[in-house]
Amino acid sequence: MATAPYKRTHKHGKGRGDEQTVVCSFCGKKVPKYKTFSVQRGFSISDSSLRKELSRDILMTPTRKLYACPSCARHRKISQPGKSRKSKRGK
């Protein structure tokens, strides 16, 4: 069986108290905050004529911070795992 291209490690020791939980923005699962991947999402104006008319002083584009659980981050390609050891040996 092939090994995973990323390591599932638990780096926390004892004595940390309750970890803060965050709700995954994609699936709604409750996950400890240290396991999540954060993404900044906003919107942009693609129409070039509108972009020239509106300056940055007038227009505020809101961004929000989204948290993704490990499974959603792998599915949506937010986390970029490295290559597996098997493919590194072949080069």
C-alpha cells in the first residue's frame, strides 16, 4: 500500500486545556482550530470598464476568513501536500 504524501501528526502535548473548536465553512463539521486550514475569500470585479471608474478609495471589497477541515481542504485543494516518497525515489 502506498504511503500518504502528508503526515498526520498530533503535535500537541498534555496540559493545554480545552482547544478552541471552529465550524468548517464547507461541510459544517466541528474541528479543533489547530487542525483547520484558513483561507481568505473575497470577490473581485472582472469588468475592466467598471474597474477603471471605481478607485480603491470608493470601493471596499470585503474579505472573510474561512476555516476548512482537513478532509475539505484536501478535496478543494487548499492544502498542498508534498510528493510521496515513492515518486521522489524514481527521480
